Amino acid sequence: MGKHSKARRPRVRAAVTAGLVGVGTLGSMGVGHAQGVPAGAEAPMVEGTPCTAAARACVDVDAKKAWLIDDGQVVRGPVRMSPGGPGHETPRGNFRVEWKNKNHRSAEFNNAPMPFAVFFAEGGIAFHEGNLSTPSAGCVRLGTEDAGAFYDFLQIDDRVQVR
């Protein structure tokens, strides 16, 4: 089920819902990953970020910065972050928060701690606390205080834009 498996994932519920109400409704529900979430092109840009006001979390991979956004206004950031390295790049696109786990441990990386994990992309990609001086395996690593703030602020289904 991905790098950091969890017994029950929102995607499973979405798949069942799609089967019950029809595939045509799935697109209008905004269910999915990078290709399934509307780009938010109609929303205005948030000043000082590469993201639109549709986002609740914004990531600039190249600048190694992240923001929290509420109603088109930055409420935290820019904060430092560490993205994935070569061969493990952080996926870019438009996503939604899928699930959260305050004390998550990686099933793929020797039970490595991933405090304040907020999962938003396929393959177990999440915001979480971690070392900012080295690349991640694709996740968005944040400092301790920032990881806690992202965990507390972001809710299931919130939009995440990674540029």
C-alpha cells in the first residue's frame, strides 16, 4: 500500500464511493492525487509563494521553503524544508491531505520515526519532522516546531500544492 502503509486509507473509501455513485461523479468530487485534483488555476496567487489561494499548504521544492495558507493569506512561513533527493524527488503537483499520524513510523525505512506525519501523495509522501540538512526519500521534512504546526493546521482533504 505504499511506503508507509496504513490499514484503512481514504482512497479505499473513495474507490467504494465511486463504485456506488458512478465514475462520472468521482472527478467532480476532487478525489485523487496530482492528476485528479483541480489545479486551482482560477484562484489568485498567494503573494510571496508559488501557489494559489486554493492551497492550505504550499511547497517550493527548488527554494526549499513551505507555507501554510488560510483564505489566501500566509499564516506560517516561509519555513525551511528538506525535499527528496536525486532518484527520490518530492512529487510536484496538486494534492489533498489523505491521512495523519502524530507518531508514525516508516514501514519501509527500518521503523524510522516520522513525527507529525501528514500524508498527501501516493507512495507514502508526507510532511513530517526530520533532518533538514540531508535530502529525504521524497517526503517534505520540516523542523520540529514547523512539523507540529503543519500537523495541527492541516486537515483531511485540505489542498497541498507542490511546485
